[in-house]
Amino acid sequence: MCGICGIYNYQNNEPVNKRLIHSMNNTMVHRGPDDEGYYLKDSLMLGMRRLSIIDVEGGHQPIHNEDKSIWVVFNGEIYNFKELRNDLKNKGHRFYTQSDTEVIVHSYEEWGDDCLLRFNGIFGLAIWDDKRKRLLLARDPHGVKPLYVFNDGKRLLWSSEIKAILSDSRVPRAVDRQSLDLFLTFRFVPSPFTLFQGIRKIRPGHKLVVENNNLYDTRYIVPEAVTNYQFKEDDYINVLQEKLEASVKRQMVSDVPIGVLLSGGIDSAVVLAIMSSIASDPIETFSVGFKNEMDVNELDEARYTAEYFGANHHEVLLDSLDYSEWLQKAIWYLEEPIATTSSLPMYFVTKLAKDYVKVVLTGQGADEPFCGYYRYFGERYGYMYRKIPKIIRNQFLKPIVESLSRQERIKRAVRSMGTDEIERRFVQIYSVFNKEMRDSLWRFEHKQNIDESACEEIVHYWRNGLEDMDPLIQMSMIDTRLSLADDLLMYGDKMSMSNSIEARVPFLDHEYMSLVESLPASLRIRGFTRKYIHKKATSKWLPNQIIKRKKRGFETPVDRWFRTELSGFVQSTLLSDKSASQNYFRKESINSLIQDHISGRQNNSRQLFCLVNFELWHKTFIERSFDYYG
């Protein structure tokens, strides 16, 4: 893994400010402490920081082709690089390194932009074609690796991190209010938006081409909207096992030590099981938990799994003081507020792993395609609720549910299940602040010109072409490219790279995901069993004691902390006279959320965590009250 950046003065052909590109690169030392490299040609310059994983000695970037007409900087891994390398050598290409990066150069030389379809990997990359004066930027199909751009109409800046782009003083530091409204809805800012005006994320599976003074943003890979009903259940199980084993084996390729981030669930457990069957030495495993919080800890389960497979297990424990003290620094690395409470534990567990390994495999990416979250039950069986006459739902059932205290998840489920229109229903399922809550939160002067339909338009973009599929499968495929990419994978990348750790995701292997996304809905949820076929397939490696554990997800005690020992932190952060939140939101609305939560009348932990994250982000990047350079 690495950090890449670049500048292209595509309109005026002015020479690049070399001091600026060095400054951009220096903001990302944590992403690549092992090496740095540059390429300069007239009005374009590429930069990169390298975390050396494959061909440690010889993989210095930027890397070029035989006549040095094509250059690449690359953040990520191409897991099928050896197969591609052999194909390209047979076609006459000559290699001067053993790295996966060089395969990108020759693949582009051979197949043009279609090379992106041949890569089984995770990447954010930039390819400069000097003969054609053409720049290609691209992000992997599932958005595991981030890539940001800023275009002022004359020049394009791009980078793996926003901080690098902000190195240019001409880039404005201003809040994008439309993106802020999206953040309040989703708890993250969906691609292509960021919370900074003018800075955008390249969407997962998209490319940005600069050629002949024009920019083209295109989706280069679209998932097949096809459900395969031809196989029997046992056939699916066999092929899922075969492809998952192949994926883990591919992602174990490394010239440096490798381990596993281990939770108490089956996903990281099966990754460990397969690795243990392949490796000759015990695997290093790493878990995070909370002091004196047994109701949310999965440490006992993780220890059992590690011991069962003979791993060398390591743990780190957090408390509320860690949260309040370290959240600001975590936001510095996140660069955008991501109000998922597990983001900070990800920072600490990868910090722990850094003392032992340089690469970790994770269990991330299985819940979305296999329908592992509770919300998938609502989508699978919500049609039964919608069959109840509306008068009964609206006058009896809905008021009863809304009157319940601290039942935020149930309220959200009932609101969404009562909605017939799919895109609106999906937005309601995601919503942290629903429309009514956002309307009461915004100060009137800031709510002007916010597009109320933007949330549904985001869902519509990813739903396009999937409309004829089972709604459960639609939701699963949208989740994989929306919430997984811009929430869980985004903080997974930022938190692991803040500790110079490469995090890999075997469940998002291209071949494996192509199979999983063709599964019928009935194999994803069977009765009240989520991830039905996944659990069947993993039984090859896992004992029943692990498979039948109740899924909890990665929970944190933030709900309780915000009512008790961190209530003062929340109030001082959000209600201070210097609070930025009060410039955008009504103070009385914020205070009402806090008091309802502290009293136990409601569980507003998700809403408050959003606002706290925004406040700390604003102080860090807009007010520049905190600085962690160096």
C-alpha cells in the first residue's frame, strides 16, 4: 500500500510547482514510510510514498514501460499480477522489477483502459501516457482504496488523501452544505462528494480521464444484474469454498510479515482458519475490546478462535478516556467525519499490529453481499408489513412504535418497511437523521439551496440497472458500493494506513464477489438465518461453536458513555459558545438531543456521534485548531 498524488496543469501547460508536490507527498509519510518517488514531465508531475510489501528492494515507484512513455503511481495490490505478468511476457513485454506495479504499466500498454477489468485487486492509481498526453485515474471496483481530486478548470490535483490536496493554499477550506446534509443522513459522505467544497472522491469502479483539455468521469465496471438459479445448494457451497480458499491464498502473497484482525464473528475466523491451513507457522492475530464492558466485548470469542487455530494472539483494551482523547487525532487521519463508532478501535488494533506485522487480512466485506445485517430482514420480509392496511399501520402500529423509548432501530425499521418506493425506503433504512430531524436541526439560513432529493439520487445512481432484481439483492449490491465503500472500507483504509499497516479484504476478491453477487436471495437469508449459504460454506473450516455464535457486529459502549462519563464531553463539545455546530444547527435542537439521551428517554447516540465528529472535523480542517504534521 502507498500514498499517491499528482498535479496536471492540463489547460495552460504551465510547469508544475515542484515544491507543492513535495509538500503533498510529505503529508502522507504514514502511508508510505519506506520510500518516495517522483516523475516530472512539463505540466505534469506524479508523486508517491511507498509501503514496501512486494519486491521490497526493486519496486520503487513511479514505474515505467520499456521506452519510458508510460508511467504509473499506484496504491494497492494486484493479486493476480503473476498470471498477468506471464501473459504479458508471452506477448513480448519486458519487465525490470518483480513488483505488481509494473504489471499495470504493461497491461495498459497492451489493453488500454480495459486493463482495469483484468485486475483482481484493490487500487487507486494514476497512469500517464506521454505519447497521447493522457492521464488516467482509477479506483478499484469496490472502493477499498480512496482517490480524491480537485479541479479548478485549469489544473487537476489528485491524491490518496485530502490533506495532500489541502497542501495547496489555493484550494478552499469550506464546508459543502449539501454534503453535510448527506452526512447527517448516511453518517458518512457518499462518493463522489466530500465535506470540502470542490474536492471530490472518484467513485468505486470509476475512472477519470484527462485528454485534449477535457475531463471524462466514467464507470468502467458494472456488476452483472443476473441471478444464477442453475446450481443446487451443495454446488454453491463447493464453489464458494473453492473460490474463498483461492482468494485467501492470493492475498497471503507478501514479502513481509502478515496477520489477521480477529473479531468474535465467523468472517475473520474463517480467514484465520484458511490462512492456518496454508501457513507453516502460527498466524499473528489482533483484537480490540473495552475495559469493564462485557456486554459489548467479543474478546472471549476471539481468544477461543485464536486458540482453536493455534494463533499467536494479541489484544488491546480501550476505555472512554481513550475515546475522548484520541477521537480528534483519528479525525485528522479520517479527513472526513465518519460517524461509525468502530473507526477509533480500528486505529488502536492496527497500532497494536504494527509491532508484529506489516500486512493484515480482515473479515470485512461479507455482511453486505451475504445479507448479514438486521436491516436485511426488514427488506426480505417487509412486504408482509406493507400488506397491513395503511389505516391500521398509520393510526395504530406506527404511533405505538414511535412512542417507545430508546428503540431507534425498531423505529427506523417500521418507518422504512411502510414505504413502497424502493429508493426512498433504502434512504430511510440508512438514515441517522431522518428528514424531519434534519429539518428541525438546520438553521434556516443554512438550509437554503439544499437539494432534498440528493439522498435518493445517490441510491438511484447505484440502483441503476438493478431494478428488475429481487429488492433484497438490490439492497445488498447498493450497500456494497455505497455504505461499505464510503464508510467501513474508508475508515478501514485510513485507520490502518495511519499506522503504516496494509489491510486486505479477501471477501472482496473479484472472482469471489462475482459468484456471491449472483446468489439467489433465498440462499442469503433462509427463514431467520442471515448469511445462510455463507455459514454452510464456512463449516468446512469452522466448528459449530463459532458458526452458531450470535452476530453482534462490532459494538462499542458509546451509547452508555454518552449518558454517563462522556456526557460532559459531548455537552462541552457541542454547546460551547465557540461550537461550529451552532453556526449551522439550532442550539435548542442539539441540546434536546443531548438531554433526551442523557435522561434515557431516547437513544440518540448515533445522532450525537455524528455531531461530535462534525464539530471536531470542523475544528481540525476548517478552523485549523489542531495540526498533527510531524
